[in-house]
Amino acid sequence: MKSFNNILVIAEDLSLNHVVLQKALLLAHRAQASLTIIANKNDENIESHLEQMYQQNTANIKNLQGEETSTPKIDIKIKYFPAPFSHKAILTEISTTTYDLLIKDINSAHLQWGFSWSDNHYLLREGNTNLLLVGQTQWQGGGNILAALETEESTEKHQQVNQFMVDESQYLAKLLNSDVHLVNCYLEASSIALSDDAFTGGIEEPEQQHWHHLYNSAQHFGVQQDHIHIAEGLPEYAIPHQAEKYKAEIVAIGAGEHHGLVSMLKGHTCEYIIKTLPCDALILKANTMQ
């Protein structure tokens, strides 16, 4: 299981990124990790603002059992960038310094030449650093983290990817005192195909197949049966619906997962999922594993 040792957070606008900083400070405390903040070089109040936030957060920091505890002062470093921040600058930063996690606003966008664009578009596709995109809703503790898995493939490499996904989700859940749920999406086969298979005998329908695949994975990962869910439909529609249904605070998605023919035609499915999520998103760069 991985641990967070060095966390990077993007805070271009203090008025918009207040909750982003709060969440980054909380994770750094719980993981006892170093925290690097990329801030606007024109923001003269970042240090005093950060010190105030730090004192507020440490006043009532609780351990994993919910008991108040004193924690070591975390190492905080501020790096000043000219605004608006470029995705190229962020990618350079994560390529030259080893970070375990990059935390950023899930809704951040810039307006340039009359067009709105987001650095998240590039960060999802490039770099090896796991990405936590967060919104304005505070984590309450005792919530749910929903990990979206693909279980159809049984190759050793794909099993390693799923193991990586669950390990990272369980580690984050431990830091936040949350529960991990697993979800798998499937598309219903055509009625003609089902009618042909029905005469062969003993052939499971897609829903049963996916349930058994996910159930077997859940047993391997130590996830209890009532924490596994399957949903019919495309991931970009089914996963946000499941996140809302099970009141997830964070959904974990593999950056290289859900990449079939539909994604080739429509674009990066991961990006479509994020756009409609009712919560934060943990993007795991499982596709970069060697």
C-alpha cells in the first residue's frame, strides 16, 4: 500500500481555492507528508492566509480513531508562478520533482481568446502523478470512496492495475476514515446475441457475469459484499449516478481505464465522468504502471 510523502497543491486564486488548500492541509497532516503549494506570485497574502488556515486546521486535528491528537508540524513550501498557471508549467514541476499526489480544483478553467479551457484536460492525459480534483464540498469523515474497476480482463497486468486502484483507494479511505465501495459498469448485450447464447445452456447474462467478476475481485481485495455494486450503462453516466446513490465523497478512476471504441469516438471517458460527478475525483495513473 502506498503512502503520501510529498503532496503538490495548485492554489492560483485564494478566494476560489480555499477549500482546496484546506483539503490539502488535512491530507498532509493525516499522512504526515510534505506539502508544496504553487501560488500566484502577485498574491501577497498567501503566507498569512496559509498560516491562519494552518492554525485553524491543527487546532482540532483528529487521528484515525476520531480522538484529538497533537501532530508534527508539516513541512510546507510555497512556489510562486505567474498567473494564469500554464499546464506546461505544472507538468514541468511534476516531472522534475517527485510528488505522490497533485491536488487541484475540479472546476478550474481559464478564459483566453474568448475560449474557456482547463489544465485538467492535459493533466489527465500527461504525467505519472496521481491527481485529486476537488470541489467546494467539505469532507465530513466517515464517508464513502467509490472505486470504479474494470473486471472483464483476467490478465496478470490488469489484475495488478485493479490491485493498484484498490490499494490507493483504501489508503486514502484510511486517511479520511472512510469506507471503500467498488463499482463496475457494463453494457447490455443485444437481444439477438442473448437469444443465441440462451440455447447453449449455462451461459450467464451480462449482469450476472459482471457481478461474479466484481464479487471475486472484492473477495481478493478484502471488500465486503454489501460494498460492491454493478451498473448498466456507459461509465460517464453510470458512475456519477452510482456516486450520488451511495453518497460518495470521492470517486477513484483509472486514467487509462474505460478506453474502448466508444471512448475512441467520443474522447477520453475519464474526462466525461469528471464533468458530471457530484463529488471529488481521484485520478489514478494506473496506465503508467510498468
